[in-house]
Amino acid sequence: MVDVTDKDETFRVAVASSKVIVSTDTMALIKSGGIKKGDVLTVAQVAGIMAAKNTSSIIPMCHPLPLSSVDIEFKTSDTEILITATAKCKGSTGVEMEALTAVSAAALTVYDMCKAVQRDIEISEIRLMKKSGGKSGDYQWQK
């Protein structure tokens, strides 16, 4: 683990995203509440928040952070769910891993809840979209 004792505490924000690709039939079930395990997006949202809060317990070199906010949003189309997580804290190290862990866990939860109706669900494009705060400055993903 990197020693962050001498780093300044600053307000830090990280935004990550992922994409889940499903069939139109699966998406119709998600939107109508027809998935037997429950409300897919609500459960995925809770899973993402829980994952962000527990990042340091599953990623060995991550510092435990006092998160001040984790927000998970979903945008759906006929076959895609775009998941975006925003993590915030005031601390001496960044929240990129928490945001990335949040979108990953949310995407995996969508898969888990829908696998009974579709096995070939695709999870893709997990990436850090932007971050701010800290010594290394701001970052913005560019295609």
C-alpha cells in the first residue's frame, strides 16, 4: 500500500461508466419488472453503492476511504444499459477505484439477475470517465 500520510486532503470526485448489452426481450422484462429476482436496476444500484463502500476489502492495495457520496445512474435503450457511478470524498487519495468498482458490481448484478432469461449478456466499456482533486490534477476520458 502506498503511504499517503503526507498528502494533502482535498475534495476528490471520480466518475466511471460501464455498459451492459442485452436482448430486446430481456430489456423489455427489465423495464416492465418481469425479472423474477426483482427490480433489476434498483438492486444493481444498491449493489454498486455497497461495492464502492467496500472497495478496499476486495482490491488489496486500495486505502479505505471515507466516502461522502456514491451515486449510480442508469440510461437505457432498446438493448443497452449505460451505468454511471460518481464517487466523492475529502481525503488524501483518489476515489477512482471506488467508482470503477461500483459500475463493475452494478453491471455484474444486472447479469446475475437476468441470466435466467439470457446467458449471452455482454458487459463492456468499463472505464474511468473523469476525476478531479489531488496532486495529479484533473482527468477526462477522450475517445
